[in-house]
Amino acid sequence: MPEAVYDSQKELELVLERCNEAVREPGIPPGLPEGFSGTLGHFPVYFPEEIAHAAGLLPMALLGGGNRMEMKHADARMGSFVCSICRSTTEMGLNGSLKDLSGFVTHPICDAAKHLAGIWARNLPDQVSQILYLPQNVNTPGAVRYIAAEYQRLRGVLEAKTGRKVSDEALRASLRTYNRNRALLREVYALRRDAPWKLSCTESYLLTRARSRMPCEEHNALLERALAALAHRKAPAQDKPRVVFVGGFCEQPPLEMLEAIDESCYVVDDDLLIGMRWLTADVPEGGDPVWALAESYVERSAASPVQHDARKSKEGYLMEMLRGANADAAILTAAKFCEPGLDDQLAWSKHFDEVGVPYLVLEFEEKMTSFEQMAMQVETFAESLLFALA
Amino acid sequence: MTTATASRPETEKSAFDPRVEGQRLIKEWYAELEQANELGQPVANVFVMGNAVEILRAFDFKLVFPEINSLQTGVRKSSEEYIRLSEDYGMSPDVCSYVKADVGLILKENRHPVGRIPKASLAIASNMCSTFIKWAEIWERWLKTPTFVLDLPGQRAAGWQVRPGDAQHSADSRWVEAQFAELIARCEKITGKKLDLDKLAEIEDRVNRMVGHWNNVMMLNRRTPAPYNAMLDGLTYIGIMNVHRGTQEGVDFMRRLEQHLEAKVARGEGRVKDERFRLLFSGTPCYVSMRRLVELFENWGGVFAYSDYLTFAAGGMDAAELRYDTSRPLESLAEVTAIAAQRGLSNQFFAHERLAQQIRDYGTDGVVFHGIKSCRFVSSGMADTREFISRLDVPTLYIESDLIDPRYWADAQIKNRVDAFFEALGQRGSRRAS
Ligand code: SF4
């Protein structure tokens, strides 16, 4: 048999197809990959997947219901003024799509998210339902100790659920697997910065999001294949402005919205799916793995509107993103009814007014289905940028 | 260090009008605030939940409660003006109306209907309500107010049992204590004074006495007829509980209030002339229309015997065993704060566990849930909690308006719902009748 010729385009298509297939349905896919005894659903943003992974529970980032899900139960259980991701997560809890989870973990990122633990406890009492109390004060000495204790607590809860001890060795192995993942994702984002014509925001989004429904090991293999194929990709650079996208830290915009932005702009950095890549550097692999993770939350975590850290001002980190990606402008989005997002969107726009950075303000909902108007807004914005930059 | 309070003559007891006295204390507090900047006094912005008031008082900080400023714009019917100002500035219609009223206040250069609000030299924002932090970030960036985020861990899961002194409580207390140590260092820097532990202990002693009376005040409303309405009279009481926590005026108010209510109970005098239904109110008030709302219920002989607002809006300080050990004021402050915060939060995030007990304790015939469009802290889990409580065969009513935004008050619609609720209750009969 002649050896198959390596076709990078075909390879990339295959990888993206696998990613698409993995994330097509927002619920839990049937069957468990080898080595896992159950699944642990976690709500954005800052969940240490390594602990679930080491416990043999497949971490499943719950990222909302998308724009094809019918709401049958949640409308009666959550006020219309709550963001879509909370409502669709509740819907999936009530309509059976998440019934096979072993557990559900949320965080004190905002008040709506905190309420999900109570909703889970009332309606899915057989699942583990927890709030992982990550601190909103990381500047006081003692924060690492507190986080480490909270992580140890989670470790204990998962051990009780699975009936299996989580050894330090297993945790270190998970750290290594995830450190590899972090390195690969950094490469993906570096490519977006250095040669955005080679990889669109939508493609990179799909590549990243795939980990929400597969083991990290499989994801690493996919990312390696994708990066190898992308190195061969021949795509001409186009005349598009370089922009940064923010506001996608928790609820996710529909893919169609990202596609519409890709049409007119190069998105050279973003905070999309930040919950899947919130550790910005490798977690030290030696020493106590839980301590290393806790210390990484304090020292190596991505800023967002739902994390308070005196060292990271909201304006400061966005300006840093712009500088780091050499971007001309920003698209400032917020999910509808997301109080932290809406507050920071205004703060960012006021800051940009002061320092003279061009920006476009957009509001989205994961369930939105019409994009024509938004596409036109983005196109007009991009044209005005090109005109100004010319 | 505890000093017993001698009981006052009966004439004083009967002369005490909690509403008038409460208003006087609030007025005086605002008058003091007006002068704070000119007198060079340190000023701190604090929220009603998780505020370390005891430490701040030990450093003689004047306390500004921005939530109370905002609700006062509602009570004084001027909230819409402040809210609109902030919306014109760019704030979303979908965010907390308290925050918007406060941004309106900043835009009006701190001119409030009750007077001028002083500029703060420190803000403490706890994580008990996440909006507190976003709110403080606005001051940080706009007014350059130094902010201290006080992180108070809450209930982690349903059925969570934390008892004073157990391993989890000790760990949480250590975390809180570490933060207090840093806060104290900040206060020392701002004021140029060292923390006086004796003074802290005295303040804690006054809080102990206040909380003791406050618990008794709440217990008195378990009696039938209820001597006060938790969502009208109770709002004055909790205002004093917050603004005067740790002051002698606060202790005196609570003591006299307890005596006043005891006398009412002894006379068999209820808030409502003919009390027919005892109700529990879950959620926050709508300060622009609270009198009207209560009237809709009292017209049917319905009284709010209890509200979870009276617990969480005082930071969870209503559990009898929560007393500061004034012989070790700092450690004890951390221990009590850790557990009180958890209780305050549990009233929201695992509300069903508390409500079921409160329904029994106060012998209520039904629960009224008040959803607030712009407050996710109280409202996000409410409809689901209501569904859970209904499964316990407890009649419930859900109404929706806002804290202080009059545009969300739909009088006819709310009245219809209230009337229908009472008709159904009437058919069922009150618990006392059965
Ligand atoms: S989208 Fe915003 S409001 Fe909704 S859960 Fe996430 S952070 Fe909270």
C-alpha cells in the first residue's frame, strides 16, 4: 500500500470536524472514555479541571445551551432578567440533558451563578452540587492557604463520590497533561496574533471549546494535529483591522456572531472561553500539587470582570491585551443581563474615550439567532477603522 | 465587660415610638456625615452585609452606607432622577438600581435629598453580594477610593453543617482573621492610630447587647397577633441595626424597642387590627412603594410576621449563640463574622432550607416572594425556591417590582395578584383557624 500523502487542509478539516461534533450538542455525550468513572460539570469561570481529571471524573465545562435549545422548564424557574447561560444551564438540569453528570460545581463569580448550586440541590439531589468558594480577595497573605483548603475540600468531595482516593501522583500527572494543553493553546493564540489570516477566531474557538466534551489527552492530540496542519496553511493576508474581542468570559456568543466578526476583522486576541484557559502559565509540577494549583490561581490567572484583584485593573488588563496583540481597536461585548459584564463594558468604553482607542459596543445572548444587523455594524466599524488607519 | 442595663420606668417605655425614634437617629447620622469631611474625620463606605463595622468604629470612621443612600432616594421619591442620570451616562437598564442611584449621586456631586454625602477614604466591599465588588470598582476608578474586598466564604452545598469551632469553621475563620489583620493595618495607615483592643471589645459588647435585643424583637413576632410588620416597621429596625451597630444609641434603641413590643404583646395588640393571615416575605423591599405594598396585604388582615431580609440584610447576625467573646476581640470577631456571613448568604443561595424552618417558627400561612428585576442576589433562585416551597403545600405568591425604580411598580397588576392570593388563602383558611 502506498503511504497516504499528508494533506494539511484535509487534516485541519478532520480536526475541526471532530471539534464540531464534540460540541454540537450542549448536553453530555453518551458513553465514557476509558479511565473515567463519571463526569463533573463545571460552570465558568475558574474551575481547576485538574482535580476532577485526577479523580477520574471527566471535566465537562458547561457553556450554556446555545441557540437551538428549546426552553421548556427554566422560564418558570428563573426570572426573565437572569442571563441566558444560567437559564439554559437550569433548563439542561431540568430537561434531563445533564442527568448523567456525577456532579456540578459553580463559583462565586456572580450572584446568579451562586444560585445554581441551590437550584441543582433542589432538583437533582443525587448529584454532587457544590459552590467552590474561590476568594475575591487574592491580595491578602493567606489567600493561597485558603484556596488550597478549598481545593482539598473539593478533592475530598470527589473522593467520596467516586469511592477512590486521589493521590498526589495522579494530580501531578493531571497537571502535566493540562500544562501541555496550556502550552498548545498558547501556541494557537500566538498564531492568531502573528498570522491571523491563517486561523480565524471561529476556528480557534472551536478548537478550544472541544475540550469541554473530551479528555484533555485527546484534546492535546487534536491541538497538535491542528497546529501541524496550520503551519502548512497557505492563506493570503487580507486588509482587515486587528481587533481584540472582550465580553465572552462566561456566557458564550453564538458561533454565527464570531463568524460575522471574522468576515470583517482579524480578532487577534479575546477572552472567549477564558474558563478553559484561565491559567496563563504552567503550574509548577514539583512539590505539593494542590498548593501549586492554589498558588497559580493567585499568581497565574487570567483577569476577567468576575475576578477582583487589586493588581489587575479592568482597564489595565484590556490595554495590555491590546498592546500584546498589537491591536488597533476593540469589540466590547457583554451578555445581556450579565451585571459584571455590563458594568465593565461601560468602564472600558469610558476609558477608551479618554485614551482614544476606537471600539464597538455589542450586546449578545447565547440564544440569539439573527445576526444581519450585527454583521452590518461590525462591517461599518471595520471600514471606519481601515479608513482611519489608511 | 458586659454591663447590665437597668430597666427604665414604664412611662418612658410607652413614650417610645420606634418610627419617630428611628427617623431621628437616621437624621442625626446623616447630619454627622455632612460634616465629616470638613472636620477631617475618616469616612468609610460600607455595605450592610460583611462590613467589619466593629473595626472601623474602633478607628472612629464615620460610616456611609451607599445602599441606604440609594434606598433613601426611593423613600424620598427622587430615585428616578438619580437612576435616569446614570442611564444617560451609559449605565445599562439591566443592572442594580441601587448602583445606578449611587452613580447618579456621583454625577450630582454627592448631593443627596438628605444632605451632602462625604467622600470616603476607604471602601469595604464583601463578596456576600457580588455587585458590592463591582460597585466598589466604580468608586475605585472614578473617585480613587481605596477598596478592601472582604472575602467571606458561604455555604458550599445543601445540607451544609458548620458549627462554631469545627474544622471548616476554624479554617474559614483563619482566612477572615488574616484579612482583618490587613484591614487593620490599612486603617492604622489612614488614621495614623493604632488599634485599641479595649475599644474594639467595648464595641463588640454593645453589638452583643444589640443582637440580643434584636433576636428578642424577632422572637416577639412569633406571637399572634404579630406586634409589628416585618416589612414596614421592620425596615426601620433593621436600618438602626445597620447604621448604629455597636453604638450606645443602637443598644438603647433595640432595648427600648424590645420593651415597647413586649408591652404590645402583653396588651394583645397586633400591628393589624384583625390579624387573619400571617405571612413570610422573601426578598428585598420596594422602597418606592413599600407602604402601598403592605397596605395591599393589611387590607386583607395579612401581616408579614417575618422576612428573610431582616436576617441577610443585617449580615446574618440573628442567631442567638453568635456573641463576641470580648476577652479575645479579634479572634472572636473573625469567628462570628465567618459564621454570620454564611448564615446570611444561606438565606439566599440555599433559601429552601431556611424558609421551611422559618415558616414553622413564625406559624405563617403563606410565603410572598418579591422578585427584583435588577437584583440577582435575591431573585435568581426565587422562582425555583417558590416551586420547592409549594411542594410542601405552603401557599405562595410571586410578585415582581424593583428596589427603588418606580418604573417597575405595576399597581393594578400587583393588586390583582395579591387579591387573588388572599381569596385562595381565604378558601383554605388560616393555620390558626384550622
Ligand atoms: S454571564 Fe454574567 S451574570 Fe451570567 S453567570 Fe456569567 S458572570 Fe454571571
